[in-house]
Amino acid sequence: MPYYWRLSAFYFLYFGLLGTLVPYWSLYLKDLGFSATTIGLLMAVPHLTKVVAPNLWGWLADRSGARMRIIRLGNLAAALAFLPVFWADQIWSMAILLAVFSFFWNAVLAQFEVVTLHTLGDQAHRYSQVRVWGSLGFITCVFLVGAALDHLPMTLLPWVMSVLLWLLWLATLALPAEKGEARRNADGGLIKLLKRRDIQIFMLVAFLMQASHGPYYTFYSIHLEEMGFRKVTVGTLWAVAVVSEVVAFLVMHRLMTRFALNRILLTCLLLATVRWLVVALCGDSIPWLGAAQLLHSASYASFHAGGIAWVQRASGRAFAGQGQALYSSLGYGAGWGLGSGLSGLAWPHLGVYCFLIAGVLTLAAAALISRLPVATEAR
């Protein structure tokens, strides 16, 4: 596959950064003295910027044809915007920092997905074999940072994240610019996509699936710590999820040639429902918690790979950037943002039973799949 290792290096570092942010950032905010409600709201900020940022950058990339230049600019601006983190310790300063940093950081991934799929060309079904390196980066950082934080103060975390941001920017410099031209027919692409019934249904399904992850990404680590687990155990449970994710990415290219995408997405939603019910009801049982983490292969990895492929087929090359940006903004942006924010409000009252609500959301999304047409290749 062309540029395999350069593409893979980007995913390794990007999701390595996510592997420090997602499991441990809520613990860092708790260490700064923020309440559960404030943590939930702050954790929602990066996701809420995804509602606007990916669509803006996606339109600009499709319009200008300078996709790699935009990716590099977004990475550089994110690294610079994150630097004041060492002095931000109040709610407003932290919220502003997270909003500015994530506005640029969220510009990157959706556009890089387009670069990867275009680079792979007729081997696009092997996307998961490149994307698997993101999972390996996540699991590497989860283990190493978790083990380090058992012996070192939480103030280590922003240093690790800052280093990864700068390495990520350097990784983008190793990739050549796309050989593409500005696409004038990209004008109005976002509106055209939003008017389509199939796009509306899929985006609602993606929104519900990602909203169900709100309690998980915001309070799962805090929940485990409050039950008495060490940080290395917390990191291990996160790593179990990512190991299952790696396996899913390695086999997805075969599954997508044998099964319809809609069937894959439906199966993912049903297994996600099972996952959230187990987390809510299993207590502090390590075997059950581990089993639930294995289902991350469905609720995240398989659903993500299937979703990326569905959007790519449905939006076509002319609107590829805006299609992936829309998926990123409505799913990972609005979905995660609302899920994180509401879980922050509900957690002091419901605690781990927030995961029961998450199960209801994925079950509702599964019911919508039957109305989703099969995506065909758009031009």
C-alpha cells in the first residue's frame, strides 16, 4: 500500500495523544480540584467544537484542494494553542484553552481520513490495516502513561500531551501534498448532504452511538478509581478495549467484503447495548469489566470503520471532505459532547447507572438501521 508507514505513523501519534487524553484527562481535572459536574462540562468542550470545526475545515479543503496544507496548519495551531495548559487551573481558562486547542485539532482527523482513502485508491477496503496503528498508539500510551502516573504526579500528563502534539505535526511534514485540484462543485456540499434522507438517518444513528459513549469517556476512569483500582489497572482495562479494537481493525477489510455495511452497523449497535448494560450492572468484577471492554471492538472499531466506508460511498469524491467532516461533527462532536455534558449533570445522582441510559441510546439507534438505505458509490 502506498505511503503505508507514513500514514500509519500519523494514526499512531494521533491516537497515542487520544490515549493520554481520554482515560486520564478527567483524573487530571479532578486532581486540579474540579467537581464532577465541571469535569463533565469541560470534557464536553473538545467534542462540541467538532460540531463546527470539521465542517469549516472540510469545506475549505474541498474548495481549495490543499488538504495536506490544512492538516499541517491544524496540527501546528493545536500544538501552539495547548502550550498555556501549564498555567490554566480555573474553569474559564481551562474551557477557553480546550476550545481553542480542539478547534484546530478537530480539523485534522476527518481530512486525514480522506487523504488516507484517496492514497489507498482501489485498496481503500484495506483502510483498517492502516488505522490499526492508531489503536496500537492508543494502547501504548495508555499503558505507559498509566504506569507512570502510579509513581509520578498528574502534572506529567500535559507534558506528555504537548510532546505528542509536536511529534504529530512533524509526522504530517513527511507526507506529500495531495495531487488534487480545487473542486468548485464542492460549493453547497454540506447543504446537499444534509437534505438527503439516507444521510439524515445515518447521522442520527452515529449521533446516538457516540452520545452513548459520554459516560464511558468522561467517568469510566473515575468510576474505577473510586472502586479502589490502581491507575495501572485502569489503564489495563482501557488497554483491553484497544486490543479488541486492534483485532477488529485487522479483520474488518475481510468482513466488509463479505457482509453488507448496514448489517455490520446493526451488529455493532446491539453489542454496544450489551456492553453498557454489563458496565452498569457488573459492579467491581474484573472478569465482567474485561468482557465489557472486549466489546469495544464493536461499539467503536467496527462501527467506526463501517461508518467511514458508508460515508465515503454515500458522499462521493467531490464532497468527501465535507461528508467525513459531517460524520465527525454530528457523531464524535455533537454526540460525544452532549453525552459528556449530560453525564456530568447526571453522574452525581445516578452514578454508574448512567450506562443504562447509554444502552437505551444504542438500542434506539439499532431500531433506526432498518430505515437506512444501503450506501452506493456516489460520484
